[in-house]
Amino acid sequence: MDLAFFGVQLLNGLQYGLLLFLIASGLTLIFGIMGIINLAHGAMYMIGAYLVYDLTLRLGNFWLAIAVAIPIAVVLGLIIERLFLDTLYKRDHLYQVLLTFGLILVINEAQRIIWGGDVHSVAVPAPFDASLQLTDNLQYSVYRLFVMGVCLALAGVIYWVIRHTRLGIIIRAGAVNRDMVEGLGINVRTLFTLIFSVGVALTAFAGMIAAPLTSITPGMGDSILITCFVVVVIGGIGSIKGAFWGAILIGMAETFGSVLIPSIASMVIYLIMAAVLLVKPRGLFA
């Protein structure tokens, strides 16, 4: 592996890891603070990709499609939380698993009814439909660099909100002692609705910006869900910082694993998770 090829794989791993962070950050907020095991989280990634595909065709503009699709994702999260999850907060996790698994089936079937079972794609939007010439034989997509920049900016915003705002203080307090937060007069039900809607929107947005980089296929969120649960477990449940570094670690591991050891590439992330849990049973930044 020469230096230029190594650099390309490093950028690919970083881009994939940052995209994983967007998805995993929503999952760790929902799981760590609300105590909800949301198996339908990956389906939101798929819905985001299909929404931007559909709206780009209708509106003729990728950026306008994203601007319209994000509020739709927020409303979808609000509806799911209020109609389905509101009664499950104090129940056993088994009920949450059964309900959210059922939501996966419903959402996947709804996707097939609305958009069919064909594979779709979204063109890379202007002005990022170009490549940087790294060497005579290697190029790197400008849009991938743009995606990295967006993910890093959102990571900074999420960290700032969690660490330096009143809302962040309430969210962190809710992760430690929900009953005490409610006892202080804070409407925990509204807080949970906000967290869930934001978590769904982050995941759907990840699907939107990933659409020009990948094929849009039925059930595309199922595999990403498993990877994101690995990220959350490695980073520490409820930790945004842990989700970030766990996502970068897994992104790099999957990228270099598929290049260097393709025969066992699918096992690499689970081996890393096992190794981390042996040393830090609650995750790196629990």
C-alpha cells in the first residue's frame, strides 16, 4: 500500500466514521437518556435517503429537497414518539424491542409501496460534482470532503449544546436521574419528544447526505443499525463523545479491514467491541 492509496483509505474511513457518528449520536441520545431500545433507528436512515431521492426528482434541486425533507423527518419522529413510544418508558425493554421491530416491518413495507423495490441513486449535487487529483491515478471526491465538513460541524454543534447550554444541562441530568429532573418541574415528556425527534432527524439527515454516495435500496438501514449499536456500546451508552470516537474507530476499522484483511473484514468491528468491553465494560467514555 503506497502513501497516496493509504491517504485515500484514511479519508474514506474518516468520512464513513463521521457519517456513522451522525446516526449513532441520535441512537445514543435515545437509548442513553430515554432508555428506549429503538430498533427502527436504521429505518430512519433509509427514509432520509428515499425522501431526498423523491424530493430531488419533484423539486429538481438536491439542496431544496434536503430543506424540505428535514422538517418531514422531525414530524415523523414526533408522531412515532407520541403515538407508539410514550406508553413504553416504564415498561420492560422487551416491549420496546417488539414494538420497534414491528415499526421496521411497517416502515420497510411502506417504502416498498411508495417507492418500489428498485435500486435508486441521487446525482452528486453542484458545485461538489468534481474530484481532487491526488496523483496521476488517484482522485478524491470533493463531495466526500464536503460531507466530512458537514458532519464535523454538526458534531461541534451537538457537543456545544450538550456541554454549554441549559438544554444540554437538562439532557445530561436526565441521563443521570430522570425522576429528579421531573421533580424540579421540568416537563420530561416534552424533553423526550424533543430528543427523539432530533435523533430521528440526525439519522434521516445522514441518509440524505449519504444518498449521492451510495445506492438507495430497500432495507438499507438494517445493516447500518447493527454497526451503530456497536459504536454506541464501544463509546459508552449516553455519551456523545463516546459516539464520536467509537464511530471514527469503527469507520477506520471497516475501511482498512476491507482493504487489508477482506476475508475477515465483517468480523473486525465485533472483535474490536469485544476487546474494548474486556478492558472497559461500560465503554470508552461511559
